[in-house]
Amino acid sequence: FKDDSSPFGMAVTQDSAAQLNRIVVKSALDLRIPAVSFYTSNTIITSKSKVQDYFLEPLLEYLKNGLLPVVSGDVLPDKKTGCTIWSADAILPFFGLYLINHGYQVKELIHVTETPGVWKDIQKPEDGIFSTISGANLDQVRKAIGETRGADVTGGMWTKISEAYALAKSGVNSQILSGQKPNNLLNALLGKQIGTKIMV
């Protein structure tokens, strides 16, 4: 919080995230998928953007009862700064580890973006994407990452990669792929590698 208008700004941002979440939930419900909204801002408190306390038992109950929790980027209450932005790039790995620690098998984390994967050279898309990212080429990838287009308070592509690489150390690989090509997500869910795979 920077001034007296900050709490209202937090509320507006949280409302925007919630509206986007409801669009996704509605689409799932239209397909007869029992989706429910799960708001990180109601279940996690941070301190300088680091998790200080959380209550995620409702997430486990939803899953146990056959419901599909839908999470999204959110603005969380923060003990030191008033609020903090938590993108899905941070939320999903955190939830992934939480579920693993509660006996769930997490096979893969899939990031759906506007790019087909991680470009080898963002200025030369004809050079293609990295098929895999691992410890062997992580430095090379870091150098190849360009600036995020437009405003991005969540850290852009490098945050996705670094969070996914940290998760890979716990045994869960990730994939970054385009959501603009029909059936990409479906094929990834069926086990195919579509975009850039991130592994140890």
C-alpha cells in the first residue's frame, strides 16, 4: 500500500481476477464439469510476498468430492506491504507441492500462454522454441529471454521458467505451450509434448 487509495486499488484488482475466474468456471460448467472458484486471496497470507500462513483444507475437500477447483492470479493480503500480487506462475507450483505433501500424484504443470513455448530468440521466431529446459541450458535460456510486452507485475516468462524449474526438482515437470492453437491443451493433457518442457 502506497497511499490511502491503495486499499480500493487492491479491491478493484481482486474483482478483475475474480471475474476472469468466473468466466473460466462458467465455461467448465457449460461442459458439465463441476468446477468451483478457489480464491488464493481468501486462503493465503503473505509477508513480503512469501507465504506466512495458509488454510487449504477446502481445496482438499473439493478434490475429494470430485469438484474441480479453478484458481487464477490474485492479489493477496500481505503483513508487511498491505497486499501483493501472486500470479498463477507462483500459485500453481505452491499448490502442486501442497498436494504432493498430501498424498496426491501431480504429473505435470501446464502453462498456457500466447507463445508456442519459450523462444530461442524472441526477435527471430523463425528460430523456433526450446524443446526442453533443464539445468544444462538454464543459463542459455535466461540470456535468450526478452522483455515482457506491456505491463507485467508477475515477472513474465522468466518467472514461469524459474518457478517450474524449482518444481521440477520435486519431481514434477512443466510444459509451456500456446493456447491459441486448437487442441493444444487437450493434446498436452493426453500426454503429448506440445511446447517447451521444463525438467531437472
